[in-house]
Amino acid sequence: MKQDIVSLLPEELADALAELGEPKYRAAQVFRWLSRGVRDFDEMSDLSKSLRDRMKESFFIYRPRVLSKQVSKIDGTIKYLWELRDGNAVETVVMTYKYGNTVCISSQVGCRQGCAFCASTIGGLVRCLEPSEILDEVMFSQLDSGKPISHIVLMGIGEPLDNFENVMRFLELVNHPKGMNIGMRHISLSTCGIIERFDELAERDLQLTLSVSLHAPDDETRSKLMPANRGRGVDALIDACRRYTEQTGRRISFEYAMIDGVNDTANHAQLLAKRARAVGAHVNLIPLNHVEERQFRPSTPGHMKAFIKILEEAGVNVTVRRRLGSDVDASCGQLRRKMQKHSENGVPAGSAD
Ligand code: SAH
């Protein structure tokens, strides 16, 4: 079986190349090509033809293809749909902020978590992404857009903690000084709250930001919105967050999508404030993005204002996420979903706009 070369760390690459009879330094040479985004052995021009041929026998390499690229006329946000080796597709979004360019990447094709407001989970989980596939979302978003990427958010399609080992390996690869060298402090990982993985993540002692998609401070509302809450519960989630913060010294961020009449009352705000204070979390409010298949609507500006006021008066650090790329299929999962619907209607996925 051929090995996925882009998923290998330099040390592993050295071992794999040693098996082909190559000296250790060869790995540095090859890793340099890979880190520049070269995805064709024949383009590695300082390697002998014989080595390139042997590598083709031992490894596979793939360059994701752009299925669709949309550029927002409002704010320049770029939304990519990439075609993977097996014909599946994932989304990546490049956003420009004052502090640099951020890429929002997917960790799975589809998702099994079933959040009631989310487009990514509608077709369920198809498969997990390989480390190389996650890395290449960053790599080729940067190369294609010409925008140097400084920040990464794992907030695209999929639940990163349901693809734990591959996501951890991706982090090592993208953070590697000889690779893309993106600092852990510039990376956020977002989870719906797979608390069984929190301690394991804390043990890795990465300096990344853990974002927890809370969306409701009480079990009744949260279990309705997020099946991941059932059998776990908000109390256990808050405990896990507290342990994580104590162990890593890193402040957690709560994501909270404001949904009209569902999670945006004064009671919700007060309980949310209590939850946030219990772990010293920062709260990031997001006006819900309306998803065609879902009945939910975003909270009104008036309700949002009142909600923010309660949080602020309780001393909670709160921000409202700016909506970027609203003219390019908005929140993640929606572009892939659109393609799926096209294919369901008999139009091949690749031919949609
Ligand atoms: N599975 C991970 C990461 C992917 S989603 C998680 O649950 O955190 C990234 C964020 O977008 C999550 O906070 C998710 O709850 C939120 N989200 C999903 N659908 C949304 C929508 N329609 N409007 C606003 N936020 C949404």
C-alpha cells in the first residue's frame, strides 16, 4: 500500500526514505518541496529520476482541485470548494482581518453530530479528512489566493474532535518550523463539546485556542439544538472546560449563535453569564446564518443588544462576530450542500457554478 507522503512528519519521511536507501538529509530536501506546495514528484528537480520513480512506487501525492471559488464583492472573503482524491468535496474560507488572513478549514466530509441549525450535518458523516487533506486546505488557499495565511480556525465542516489523531497530526505539520510554521497561538479549534477528548487535548499542551460551541446555557435548550449535549449535559461540559483552562492556562471561548426565540431571552443571557464566569470564558456571539433546510431565524438586533447588555453588566467579555462573505454562501457547509443538491438533481457536482 502506498503511503500518503504529505501526511508524514519530517522524521517519518526520513525513515520512509531510508527504506528506499536514501540518506537522512534527503528528507529535508523533500519536505522543503512539499512545504512549498509541490504535489508532483517530477517537479522535485533536485532529486534524481531514479529516486522520483521509486518514490512514485512507495507514496501517493495529490493536489486538491478547485471545484468552485467565490469572491465576495463586499469584503473580499474567498470561499473555495475543493475536490479531494476520491471525488468528495470540502469547503475552505479565506477571510481578511486587520491582523492578517485567516483560513477557516474543514476537518471531515460531512458531520455526524446533527446540530439542528447547521448545514454541514444534513447528509451525515461521509468520512474523516487525512492530515494531508486538512493541510492542503491551508496550503492551496494560500497559494491560490496569494494571501499569506497567518491564522487558522477549525470551524468549517466536521467535528475536529471526532477526527482527533488526524487533526493532531495536521496541527504538528502546519506548525512545523520547516513547514508552514503557523503558530499554535494563531490557531483555534472549535468543538460541539466532545468532552471525553478535552483531557487528552489538554495533555498535548498545545497553545491553541479551544472554542466551545455552547449555543445554550441550559440542558433543555442545548439538547434540543445539539444532540451532542444529550447524555453529557452542560454541567459536565463546564467542568471539562474548567479542567482544560486550569491545565493549559488558556482561556476558552464560547461560541453562541443567536437564534430568534430559541436561546436569546434574558434568562438565557443570565445563565450564560454565570457559565462564562465559572470558567473565565470569552463569549463570541454570532447572528445565526439562516440555512435553507432549517426553520431557525437569527435574533433581531434589538434582542441581541439586550442580550449583550446583560452579559456585559455581568462582567463577561463578549464580542459579536462580524459577518464576512455574506454574498458567497455564508456559513460553512452551505456551498457543499448546494453542490450535493445539484448532483441529487442529476447535475454532476463538478459542473455547478
Ligand atoms: N463541529 C465544530 C466546528 C464546526 S462549526 C463545532 O461544533 O464547533 C463552526 C461553528 O459554526 C460552530 O460554533 C457551529 O455551531 C456554528 N454554526 C453552525 N451552523 C451555523 C449557523 N447556521 N449559523 C451560525 N453558526 C453556525
